[in-house]
Amino acid sequence: MQISMTRLRVIMLVIALGLVNSASLIFAQGTNGSLTGQVTDPAGAAVSGVSVTLTNVDTSYPQVGTTDSSGVYFFKLVPPGNYALRIAATGFAQYMQTGIVIQANANATQNVQLKVGSTGAMVSVDADAELINTTTSELGITINQQSVTELPLNGRDPSTLALLAPGIVDAGKAGVYSSQNGVSFPNESAASTNGGRNGSTYYMLDGVSNMDTYLGSNSPTPNPDAIQEFRLISNNFSSVYGFSTGGVVSIATRSGTNDWHGGLFEFLRNQGFNARNWSNHQLDPLKQNQFGGYVGGPVLKNKLFFFFNYQGTRANFGAGASNNQTTTPTVQMLNGDFSGLVDYAVANNSSCGPGYAGPRTLSCGWLNGPFQFANGKPNQLIGSLDPVAVAFTNDGLPGHTSPAMGTAPPSGPVQNLAGQMFYSSAGVKNNLNQYTARGDYDLSKSQRLTVRSFIDRFVQPSSVTPGNVLSVLNLTNWSETYGEHMWYFNEIAQHTWTVNPSTVNTITVLWTQQSAHNGAQVTDHSGKPLCWSEFIKINEPSCYMEGAVFGGANGGWTNPGDEVRTTVGFTDTLIKTVGRHNISVGMELKHQRAVEDAQSYPANPIIGFGGGYTGNGEADWLLGYMSSFEQGAGELADIQGWQIEPYVNDEFRVKPGLTLTLGLRWAPDIAPVSVGGRGAAFVPDQQSTRFAAAPLGLVFPGDRGVNNALRPSDYNFFEPRIGVAFQPAFLPHTVLHAAFGLFSGPVNYSNYNHAVDIAPFAPAFAPAPPSNVPICSSGGVTAACTPNTGQVISGYNNFHDPWATSSFGTNGVSPFPPFATIGYVPPANSPIATPVYLQASFSRNFKGSMTEAWNASVEQQLSNVMTMRVAYVGSESYHQSYVQDNNFAGYSYCTSYTNPTCPPPASAPRPVAPYASYTGILEYDSNATANYNSLQLFVERRMAHGLQAQSSFTWQKTMDVASFADLAVTQSGLNNPRNLRYSHGISNASIPLNWVFNFIYRTPDLRGQTLLLREALGGWQISPIGTWQSGSPFSIGSGSSQAAYGEPGYGGGCLQFCSGDRADRVPGVPLNVRRGGRANWINQYFNPAAFVTRHDGTFGNSQRNIMYNPPGFNVDAALSKNWSIQERYQLQFRFEFFNAFNHPIMGGPDTSPTDSTYTQVNSGQGSVVNVSRVGQAGLKFSF
């Protein structure tokens, strides 16, 4: 619904009040920490009215406070760094403590007991603050600067440090996140916090958003030498934080100090340090060089400071000849002889029998269609090949040589009898340049101005081989050489004003932008651009190839496109200490915009030849039997929206040792708008008045109940938070924490992807094959598709003139041009062809998700350098989104109703789609739920005697209905669109056991010893990160997803967007998962007798995600040698090894009962999912 004027006035009033009162936002704390404590006399009585000064020892910037009536002092907005605490009181000796380290977003405590004496006397202490959190109930850990720079980080990407905290796992490996090629930086990642989905973890850089709001992942992160500290809050953060249902990652950049500091570094990686892959014995082809430097210091001492950092990355993945396998037509096939398919099958499949006397099935190479047995050979073509297919093969596919018997060779364009070959693609080269610059200006003792710029630039040049449209796809790392050019900017200006000792205000202005341009031109042997309009009767806006499938050969997605995602924000933070209350009031205002200009997608048509006619893709291709064709006007979108989130938070010190935190946050879900009203919704029985030609149910912005937002807004998101921290007087080294709160997160802008791909704004056409064409199953040749009879298939899609096919609904002519533009406003009488495919829409009852989270923990200080925390963490989530096809027809009992040999119960009534004018109606709905329960342990040792360490352990279980819902990057929906309970089960993100450890140990420098002894044994350092975790869960398929099968008018669309059936579980038969050693269970991971194909008319009764993949263990390690030169200068030589022990992590088994490799790991989802040992050498100089 539209935002009413009343609500709009209320919103603007809230903004005005926030500005007038210097109220704040979610980021009130930014990256700042806090320090509190109680000052007492020798008898333990509180000392009030005492002057307390906290001074940054690196910049000399002071903060001044006063103890209250309970003797408590409190410094709230303290930038991370090294501090000295000075306390002066009449009748007592002055107290001075150095060595206090304030960590980002952490709450430190330092209680002080004064000694009687004159104010001229001084009591000096050199020690850090207390190690346990005595004030708040949040759960989190801090990664200090030494860990950030010394732990081994693959690609020098600090964002992976989030995985060191309990409850956090890699969202990509957990199956709840996927990046998008061409528009995502290669170093983007995401973390799943406490079983949360993608987007459950909110990343901040210097207190502002560092998120890719489109995908819900973190944007690029500065390299380790630009980072001061890394803080992770994994549960029940206070109301000053928002935009997350799981956790917050806060990263603080380094700043200049009164002392000059800097350094140079270089890291080199090549095959010389690598081990061979466990399964294919290949070496990782990556050659990578990362280099750069940093410097910081004073411009005006005690006044103006600067810091600058640069890192360059040059990565070359090589030509990738060894891994780029494809299938292209052989010379014999180009002459009409496809007998090699049978010859290859006979030579490599014993079930096919000797010679041509074996079974005449598709699996043994025999073809359907216009082929016959002639001249003593099978598969001899009757008639001629399609001239367009032959011409394109000669112009655009890899070259051919005489076929050889056996499997494809390891390299070179040499084919075997079936056309399988390996080809060389051009090397993939990734170039990244990263810049971080920061300035801090102390305007006075009470005011500081900070400006910071972070820029990341990624370039991947287009590298294609003339005459080879496949070369754009490099399977070595599944990368497509798009010709990518990407920028990321994160810019802030911040002013902090200490109004008086009890009042601090911070104003921050934010601008971020992530932009991507990509496009690669494939050519023939002469360099002339290749595109379909050069061969067949179609119109294109430009000459590019787009996602073609030539039987067994896949062309890359090379069409040009631009995407720009921008966030502009303003925040104002006010923190006030009133008696025993530390009150934070704030608000954040952000405007976000995502613009996509991909006119060529799919205006450059996507054409496929899949083998559905003859049983072989190459044969379909050379005969011109097109199985799929899609062309549209282009994908253009402009999505814009506001986020306004005010909050109030009170940390109430009830008494010494007891702090109560109360907070409330208002996070209205203001749905972003699609500029120009591009998009549609589905409302049954409502006829559009904006476009009268639309089928019943298809409505647009401007129709009744539909606005430009495409989904409802919800202003009722109020999020109370409550927490308690209790330190019993009789247990001075123990703190008890408990908390409960409500949390919400924004809807990713990627959910709007494809929502604009709808007629009349951007019509797209993708018809299914005509119904009179026999579709032959891969299990064997049927009576209707008997080979060698000379049968000629008729009625297939018209490859030469696709628009002549009547099923398009365009009267046999192309509707293009015109192609889409963002500013195009279709007239009210625009035609809309049926059937319509609604690729993405929102339910009229869609709501944003809400999570209830809670924890109870015990934190214990074991020594002056060691702490331990044990916590129970749980959550319950509501209104989680999922994708469903509203045109699902129901159960199907046969693979094709056009096949007259379909076995019983073919006579059963054929299911009919509810809406005949649609193929698919894909919709985001929000009725799903999830829950999470866990035991979490964390142990930390601060640096002492050369050793610091952290270890976290999580034992958890996550249940949900759908773990992922994003049509931009996946096509997965519910198993049964009509029954949410059927899909309820173990979440994809449920990793039951997860143990992570890291430590840094440095041998003594052995000063005073002989030179030989110092160099041989002194200055060595080892710093590993180890991970052991359970495997991810998986389901058992039925081997036949007939319940999801669809044809136009008969449940079309659900074939792609239903997850498929599951097998029936056999009662009483054990699963026998991973019995014996690895050599045994890779060939049979579980007991196949425990499952059978589901009964007709059902989806299967086995549970979702009933078993888990093999567990994984990995250690990344760095071994360093350090030299000190004249005390001030340091030189470090470092070896880093990722997967140091070369331990393979096995993938999941084949879960389809009809496959010959069923239950086998080495032929299923991938035999090894991690890389073999990769090494790199580094050299660092610092001062």
C-alpha cells in the first residue's frame, strides 16, 4: 500500500526530532569501545567526585570524567587503542595505570582501589583492564591487531576471521549464500551466525555499513595491514545495533599516531609450494602476487594524524587446459556418421555388450530420430545436417582432429569417439588494487574530526580465443572471463564532540558505492564477432553470445551489463550519563539504490540443444533440433528505498556488580520502490486496469492495491532488548549473563531481480517444445522412438526462424525491436502475449522476518591472562521467506503424456495447472519458520610469554522450512509447494559440531646469547588456524521427480522451481552411514537398501536433510622468522600453507537411486570439495 501522508509526517517528525536532539542510529557505538569501573578507598567504600582522565598514549588525546555517587566512572565512545588511566582525589595518592587496551565494540572494566597519601605521591601500574565483560549481556570476541596481521588468511582477506567465533560458519559452504558472477567482487563472502540465513551477519567498517545490500554479503574488506581491530558480536547485541537477525562484525581501520610507523610487504604464490589434488592429481594453477605498503604518522604532533595503505593483487589462473572438458562434434559427425557414440560406449561400458550386438539403448550410444544402420554401422544419418549448425561449428567451436579410442587425453584439442575433449581457454587474470586513507584531526581537547576513504578496484580483462566460443568459460576455477571492471567505495566523515564529561555526540556521514561493468566479445577465427543474428532470423541490440548450450558444450555468458549499488547515510549519536544510567538515543537514515542495465540479457537470445529429440546433444545440435529458446527485451531495473531506525538504550548500573540493559529499536520495513512502476504482482481474479491485455490475475503498480514497491510495507517492527550482567561479590572473577531480544533484517535487493522482467516493460519468451514431438527418456529407446527406422522428427522448434513458432503468441513475427529502456513507459493498450511467465513477485501478505534470540552464559577469568565462557544460545524466527510456484498443477504419474507407451497409471487424470494463461507464477511468500539451539564454548588467552590463543566450540541444531530464497542466484523452491510441513527439517545451515582454534607462539629472541644461537632458535613464530566441523546435511532423492514435472498449461514452471521428490524410507533398515575406513565409504556412503523410490502420487516420506556429508578438518598455518634491526625496524620472512596437512575434505554422495553411482562419494556431488595444500612465501619490513 502507499505510504499515507499521516505516516509520512510522523516519519519526518521523528527525523526532525532526532536531528534537533542529536539523536543517534544503529551505529551509535561505531567501532568505539568503552571503559568503566568503580573507585574505592582502602576500606572498599566508594569515592565520588573523583577526576578520572583516560589518555590515548599514541595520540595524547585525553577524555575526562568524574565518578558518580557510587564511585563509578564511565567512558563510552573510546576509539580502539592503547590508553593510560589517571585518577586524582584529595587525600589519596595519584593512581596511574598504563597498558590498558581498548578493543573495538568491547566493554572493558577497571576497578581501582586508591591508597591514602598526598596528591604528589604516585601509584603506577602497568596492566591491561580486567578480561571479563561485567556490563553487557552480548556474546562476542575480539581479534586484535596482532592476530589480524599474523594469522594465515587466504588471499589476505580479514573477513574470514569472523569464522573464529562460536556459532559462525561460512554461509557459502553451508548452502545459504551464493555470489553472482560478474557483479560480485571475488573477495565477497558471507557468514551464517547462529543458524541464520545469508544476510544474518551485518558487516561494519569504522562504524558504518560495509554490506553488499543486493546480496546480503559483506563488501570488500581492507587488507590486514590497514586494520586496527576486528570485533564479532554473535548474539543479543543492544538496541544500538540493527539490520541483522544474527550477528555484527565491526572492523576498525588503523590511524596515525605521534610516532611514524609503516611497512612494505609482498606475498608470492605459485605451483612450487603446492601439493597435488587428492582425486585428479592436478596442481592448483594459480599464480598470485600480493604486494603493497602502509605508512602513518603525525602531520601536526598531538593534533593532526594520517594513515595510508595500498595493496595490489595480481592473480593468474593459467590457461586451464587440464580441466576444461567439453563435448563437440567430431569430423565423422560432421559427415553424418555418429557410429562413434556406440563404439565409445561399447569400449567403455561392459553392459553394452560386444560390437553392435548389445542393447540398443541411449546409454549404449544408439540414437533416436533420422538415423539408420547402414554400411555395417549404426547411427548413420538419413538426410543432411543443418547448414547453420555446421557453419557455426566450423566458425565458433574448438578445432577437430581424428578421433582416438578411449578416454579424452589430458590436454589439447583431441577428441575421443564420442566427441569428448579437453580444450585450452585463455588464462583468467584478476587484478585488484586497494587503497585505504584516513585522517584524524583533534580540533580541540573535546572535538575530533575523522575522514576515511576505502577504495577497491577489480579488473578481469576479457580473454577469449578466436574461433572458440567456449574459451570464455574457464572450468579451472569455474570463472567466466566477462571482461569485468568493478569499483567499490566506502567513504565517511565523522565528528565527535565531548560536550562535557557526561555527554558525547558523534555525527557521521556515509557514502558507499559498488559498481560493475562486464562484457566479453567472442569471435570467429578471423576475429569477426559471433552472435546468433549472423546465422538465424532474429534481431539483437548488439552482437554478443549469451549462455548457449551446443549439446555437451557450454558457451559462457558474455553479454555486456552494468550494475551500480549506492548507499548514502547520515547518523547522529548522543550518549548521556545520568547518575547510574548510561543512555544512548539515536537514529540512522539511509537511502539505498540498485540500478541494473543489462539490456542484452536476454535480448541476445539463449539457445539450447539438449538431446531431447535424438538422445544426444551433439546430434540435436547438428540437426538443428532446438530444445530451448529464450529472448527478451532486456533486464533493466532501478530499485530505491529508505531505511530509518531510531532507538533508545539504557545501561543501568543497579549496583556494583549488577548492570541491567534495556533497549527498544523501531525498524520499520519500508519496502523499496521500483522506479517507473516496473514489475507486477499476482492477485487471483483481479483484472488489470492499467494494461487491459493482461491475463486475469496479473496486476501492476497503479492497479488497485498495488504500488511501486511491489510488496507491502510494515511499520510495526518494534524490537525490545533486555539483558543482565551479574558479578557476585563472592565470585569476583565470575560474571553471569542473560539476554533476550527481537531482531529483524532488511530484504535483500536481489529479491527484486527478475521482478522487472515482465511484459509490457520487458517481455521475455521461452516456449517449451511443441507437444507433438516425442521426448525420449534417457533410460532407453522407446517404441515411439525406435532407432534405425529412418524416422524424421517433425514439429520441432524452428531454429532458422524461431519466431515462426506459433507457441510464442506473437503471430509468427519477432516482437523485437523495441528493446527495453529504464525510462520506457508502455501505453495502456500494450499487447501481452500468453502464456505469461511471472519470474518473480511478492505475495500480497508478504512480511519481513523477525527473530527472537536469547542467551544465558557464564564467563570465568581463569588467570590474569585467560578467560572461558560457556553459553546456551537459542533463537526462533518467523515470517521467513521462500519461493513457490503458484501455478503448480499437482502430481504427475508419467514423464510425458505425449508418449503413448507411458506405463500405468497413465490413465489417471492429468493434472491441470490452476491458471492456464501462465506457465509459472513464482512468488516470494513469508510463512516459514526456523529455530536454533546451541551450546557454545570460548576460551581465550591474552599474549603472555610469547603465546596467545583462542578456541571456540559449537554444538547446535537448526531447523527450518527453507534455508535460502533468492531467485537472482538460485532456482530452488519448496519440495511440495502445497505443504510447508513437508519441507520442515534440518536446515542447510545446520553444522552440528564446529571447533575452531588459533594461536600465535613466538620463541624468545634470546638476547644476550651468541649470534648463532639467536639466529638459529630465536625469533621464530608459528600461527595456525584449525577447523574441524561436521558435514552439511543432504536429502535422498526419489530418482524421478514426477511430482514436479510440468508442461505448458499443466503445472509448467515447477519443474525448475520445485526441489523435487524424496525417496521413501524403508522402516527398520539402518542407514549405516560411513561404515569402515574412507576407502570403503567413498564407494558406499550409506545403505542403499534404506530407501526406495517413492510411491506414485506422493513426494516421498523420508525426511529433508536426513543425513550429513563427511566431516572436514583443515589447518592453515604460517611459519615466520623475525629479525629486529636497531630495535625500531623489523623484518619478517613468512611461509604460509593453506590446508597445511593436505587433508582432503570429501564431498557428498550421489543421492539419486536411479544412478549407477548411487551412494558413491567419488561420483556424486564432488569427490573433494577443498583445495590441496597451497603455499606462499612472504616478506615484510616494518617500522
